[in-house]
Amino acid sequence: MVTTNLDSPSTFDLKSYLADRRSQVEAAIDRILPVVYPETIYESMRYSLMAGGKRLRPILCLATCELLGADPAIAMPTACALEMVHTMSLIHDDLPAMDNDDYRRGQLTNHKVYGEDVAVLAGDALLAYAFELIATQTPQGQGGAQPQQILKVVAQLGRAVGADGLVGGQIVDLASEGTAVDEQTLTYIHMHKTAALLEVSVTAGAILAGADSFVVERLSRYAQRIGLAFQIVDDVLDITSTAETLGKTVGKDVAAQKATYPSLWGLEASQRKAQQLVSEANAELAGFDHRALPLMAIARYITARTH
């Protein structure tokens, strides 16, 4: 059973909510991914998976399930799977063939510790296990999810990760380096590379809670907007923050001549756009009760974060 601190909505504390949910997600991941033979691959998987981070995607999944009155424990396997997929994308993104980063979350990247060959395989293994986890560990029956709901989540996650999602965004991002891109192309990159996984984090929680298509569509629009705001803030932080604060190399977007929102609009306009997107996202939550507070607060947190 996932605990909640929403019983007193007037005193909702996002910091404690995030810490509580993050602790639950990390405990669940630790349980489901022990180190067994062959140890090297499991150690590599755990090295990146247990390296910290905001756990924003799994928390969004749990919060959405709870928003709709379901026990968020139903969504915990999917929440862990989402973090595995996200971690896979970071491991692969850091590889020399991609962004060639040496640091992630304040520590050496996976390929710097285990080598490129093991890092690629660790990402592959995390991706495969994510789907297995949803399919085999999601509670079913009375008080749980229905098989068709689980199947729908698996299908949506597959789409979010593949050529019509994260991979497609990454391909266009790589092809755009060193070239002038318009707003439409830049939005395509980030709606697929970043927002797609955040979107399925929200919609998966809704589907497992039994939401109808109208509610799922509203929550999808919420997630798309916070996903785009998240990327805009990332682009801004790459210019304004430090390696110590971010826990990774800064200024690499400029050095690689990557398309970013600040390069297109400037810093101030980018920050205004992120704030506008958050307002639009939270407008989609109008009509829900106090259980929407976490999603609303997370949207605001996205533009206020420093790392």
C-alpha cells in the first residue's frame, strides 16, 4: 500500500510528498532488481538506476493513479518500469556515439565505469525488463487492473519509446546539430524526446486507475505541456547553471550547436513560455478535487527547479 499525505490538502507539502514517493519507488526498484549472475550486467543496471534523480516519471504515474481514486500500489510496477526506461535513455544518451558525456547526476557515466559494450547492454536489459515488469507484476483482479488496461499501458509505453517517440526525437535532434531549425522542428524534437515519456507516465497511471478516454485525453494534454516546459527549463539550465549544481556537464548544447529554445527565442522568452505551459497544464486539472494538488505542484516545480 502506498501511503499518502493528501488527507490535509490545505497543508500539502510538495517537498515531503516528493521525498516520500521517491523513497517508495527506490525501495521497490531495489527489491525487484537484485544483483544475480551474471553480476556485471546487474551491477551496471543498478549503477545508473540507483544513482538518484528526481524520480519524476514514476511519481507522476503514482500521483495520477491516486488522483482518480485508485490505490497507487496498482501503478507501482509501471512506475518502476518508467524509471528503467528513463535510465536506459540516459545511459544511451551519454554514450560517445550520442552526447559523449562523462558525468551524470554527479558521478561518472555508465560507460566510463563499465565500458561502452556493457553500458549498451545495460540499457537494453533495463528496457526489456520494464515491459516484463508491467506485464507480470501489475496487481490484477479485485482492486487491481484489468488485463486490457495492462496491455494498453504496454502498447503506449512501446510507442513512447520507439521511432514515434523518444527514438524519433533523438534522431531528429542528432540530424539537427549544427543546422538552423525552426520552431516546428524544435518542438517535434522535444515533444518526442522528452515529453513523450512524461506523457505516458501520466496516462499510464490514469489507464490503470480505470479512467475513461475523456479524462485520459485531458491528462495527456497536461503532461504534454509539462513535458515541453521541462525541456525548456533544461535548455535554460544548460546555459545558466553550473556542473556542480546540475551534476553533469553544462554548456554542451551550445558546444554541439544543438537546437534549443534559448537559441531560438532567447532566455527570457524561453522562461516565459515555460511558465505559460505550466499554467495551461494546470488548467487541464480544473474540476478535480484536492487529489490534483500533487500534479499541480509538480507542474510549478518543473519551472522553479535548479537541477
